[in-house]
Amino acid sequence: MKCKYIITFVIISIIFIGVCCYALNLVLKTSFSDNSNIDRAIQIGVILAAIYASIIALITAASGLDPKPKQINSIISVKEADDEKIYYKKDMSDEVKNYFKAYPDKIFSYKFHFVVKNESDFDLKKPTITIRIPSNRKCPYNKKNSSQLTERVITTNLYGYPKDLKKLDSVEHIILSNNLLPFLNKGEQIPFWVRMIINNQFPEQISVKVSLNSENAEGLTEEVVINPKELISNSK
């Protein structure tokens, strides 16, 4: 049963138990020689039990009649890669440099532009975008007042909405999730970008997972396979 039916069940059960306790109290306070009050208490108990059983049966039946939740239908794609940025190993701390052993001395990152389009035949309420990015795509970063690149981070314009941003950073992946809009109407799309490292010495693909969820429908997750060299060459 869904939450609303469980709450209704609990409330009715509490009321029923209270009334039963009241009826029992009448019986205990009444002399057992006074058959009229005892009979009245028993009749009340039988009636309440029947009503209780009927209401529970109705709640159980109603819980099975809930319509199935709508399923989101979306198209998730990467349109382009631009805004090239260069990092040099000589500017990195030893710890950060260790992550890029297989890379040349000059390392590149790009902004990869994603588009999530609502292909459902209904509007989405409070749409939430979640993206799972391989941790090896983090870019070198220097803190303020630091002359070296001492960290690795993922930068994205999803950070432009800090209030609802959720972030999970694990060994293999970094997961970012954010509620961007109050509604996403059918046919409309949300663009966003993520900056990621590439190794242009080797042909490679980047696999990320992007999810679209909302309050009024079941979510959808798609795996997006990115070919960086193809996107970069098409953007030039």
C-alpha cells in the first residue's frame, strides 16, 4: 500500500482501539448483574468490528486501484565540445601529476554540451538531472593563492543552482544531481555542460550516465557514449 493508505489505516486503527477501550471500560464499571449495559457494550463492539473490517477492506481495494505512474520519455545527447583548456604537468603537484602518468606533458580539457529533451506527452514537475561521470575525467585545479594545480575537480554549470545540488564523489565516479526548474514542458529541453579531461594521444570514448526524474513520473537513465575527437573536430 502507498503511504496515504498506510496513514489512513493507522488513524482508523487508533480510533477503533480508543472506542474499544471506552466500551471495555463501560463493561468493567458496570455490575455484571446489569445485563443491559453489558449487552450494549457487546453490541457496540460487534458493530465497530464490522465497520472496521469494512473500512480496511475498502482501503485495501482502493490501494490496488491507483493508476500506474507515468514513465518519462526523453532524448539525452551531447551536441558539441568547445572551450579548450590546457594544463601542463610541470604546474601540477606530485599527487595530481601521478593521476596523469599516461598523458603527455600537455593535457587538454573541453566543455561537453549536453541536451536533455522531454519527449513525454506530459509536463514534468520539478525535473531533476543526474549525471554520473568517470572520476578519471576530473580536471586539474588550483586553489586560490596556490601556484600549483593541487586538486582534480569536475566543473559544470549545474553548480549554477547550488541550493538543490547533490554531489557524491567516489573512487570510480562523481555523481552530480540538481533540480533545475519548477517544470519542464513536453517538447522542451535543458542544456548544460560538463568540463572533462581527454587524452588526445589515444582514440577513446567517454561513457557517462544521465538520468531525468520528476515528482510526477518514473525516471529514466540513459548511457551516453561520447567520442571526443569527433565532437572536437566538428566544433572547429
